[in-house]
Amino acid sequence: MRRIRAGLSILITTALLSGVAVAGSGPAEKDKGGGGGGGGSSGGGSSGSSSTTSHDQSGADGGEDRQLPSDLKWGGLVDMRRAPKWYKPWEVGASWETHALVIQNDVEGNQKLVNYFYGYATADITEHNRIGIRLGAFQYAIADSTETGFRFDDVTTSYTRLIPLPRKILLKVSARLTWGTSFISQLQSLIVEPRLAISVDKTFDFGRGGSFSVDLRTWGAGEVVKYATFQGGATPNPKGLVGGLVEVEYAMGFHRALSIGAEFLTEYIWYYNVAGALPAQFAGTVADANYPSQPVQQLYGGEVFVNYALPRFKKIKVDIKVAFANGDPTMGYTSTLHDGVGHVYGFWRRSSQVYAALDVHY
């Protein structure tokens, strides 16, 4: 099943949303709702920057974005021969994340500890048009005797249109293709997942240098698979999904490199109607008259986090993030249905975790 497979968290610095996993059923594609604005924070931490002309325009102290002189623009392109030294229309980065479940002795087969690594590259082909590519890999603490514990994630390519609006609001429209190159995607027979996402970013400046940013995102995707079931068995594959996310973050006025934030995500998934089969999380309800076909599943998750941007070394930027999450693309999200009964848990043992992320980008 697409939502229960091993993989971003940052696809591109303005890419949107997310692959989602069922809690306790294994990792999903590593991109939580997009890996938000401001490349660096995994799991969607947003810098709140409204930059639309370069990945590297804001000062190291988090000051105002520097705008490219209008006489350097021609048809949306930039004359690089005359551009300022600070202007850089591309970015490359790499990240290392370590995720550990809070409850270690009752995980029902889920991984207690998972490392996730990924690299990405983006380029602004014009002032408001960005393309990107991303590839990640998982390292599991438990592996088969013939395996190393490493498994590649899917390859993701994207295009994002940046649309600056009045009052320093930034609208982003992103189209993304996730190619089924990972081990689990091949078992699922996934060919490609096309996804369309929209986000709106707004930053509110306060006195003494503090700022409060809000990021609203919504997305929809379809699953192009060869077979309606996972690994040729009875578990149905998803055929489409819609979701949304809200994230808030506050940058400290006394030290803007330090910020705290929170986010909440939910997603609805539709499955192929395979006779006599239900997703694994509905075990025991196959004969339930309330489910004559595959039920629509709702997933949810949230987290609180602390983010710190280290002082820049030349143009190399390093971000560190520590978070407590109830649901994450690496360890899985929580479903509102368990054995056919609706539940909402504030703390779910198979997805509640702490994680740390180190992101280096240039």
C-alpha cells in the first residue's frame, strides 16, 4: 500500500506536501506536506521568508530579503553577468534525521529507531519558476540477514510557481511527480504519483525583531499503479488522496536564529475496491456490513519543534531541528479508524516519537 511504504523531507525549498503513512505500518515517502519554505527544516519547518528571486537573498541575521534590481530582469530571466554577488538561483542540500519512538517496548512490529538521509537540488529557471529533484534513503536498525538496513526512497521531481501577492503574502503552486523507485513502491506496483499542491505563506513582524509566520497548505494526488492490490495479494492500493496542513512558527526577537513552532496535518485516502479485502488497519472488519467497499481513511498527525540556524560559513547554511511528533512521514501517521471503530488519539504509541534533523545547504 502506497501509504504504508518506506520512503523530506524537503523536496525543494518551496515544494508542497506530503506522502503519508499509516501509523505502525512502516514509513511513507519522506515529504511531509511539502517540506516547507526555507530549505533546511525537515518536516515542514518554515523560515517565513517571502523571497521569490533567489534561494540565498536574506541576510545571515534573518533580515529583510534583498530584491534583485529590475534592470537585470529580461522576460523573467536574469542577466547573471550583471547580477550581484549575493544572487544565487540554485541550491543544493543534504540532511540527516534520526527518529525514535517514545514507547520502545510495544511497537507491534514497527521500527523503534530509523535514520533518514536525503539530498536535493533546486534551480530558479526564471524569477518566479523553480524546478527541483530529491532522493532519500532509510537506514533501519533491524534488517534481514542478507541486507544492510539501507533502502532507497522514491525519486521526486517538481515544478513550483511563486506568486507574490500584496501585503507580503506568498502564494506557491507546485506540481510534483514521485516515481516508484523504492523497494516498497515496486511491491505496490507504483509507476508514478502526480501531485498538485497550493500553499500560502504570511509573516507578521513584531517589535524588537521578532516575527510570526503562518503556512497554510492543501494538496491532492492520484496513484498510477499497475495492479489494484499490494504485492499481488488482497491488500488494496490507494488510488487518490487529498490533505491539508497548517503550520505556525515564531522567530525570537532577541535571537532570530532560534525559533519555535507547531503544525497539524490531516489527509483522506481512497482505495481500489478489491472484493473481500480491506487495508491492514481494518483487520477484523472484512465481513462488517458497514463496509461493503473500501472505506475512505483519514490520517492525522502533529508536532511541536525547535529550530536553530547556525551562523553561516560563507554561503553554507546549517539548520538543526528537534521535535516531538505524533505522526511523521518516517515512522507513520495515526488513522482515525482502528478495527473499523472511529478513534482519535492524542498520543499513539506506534507513531509518537522524538526526532532530530541536521540540514546543510549551499
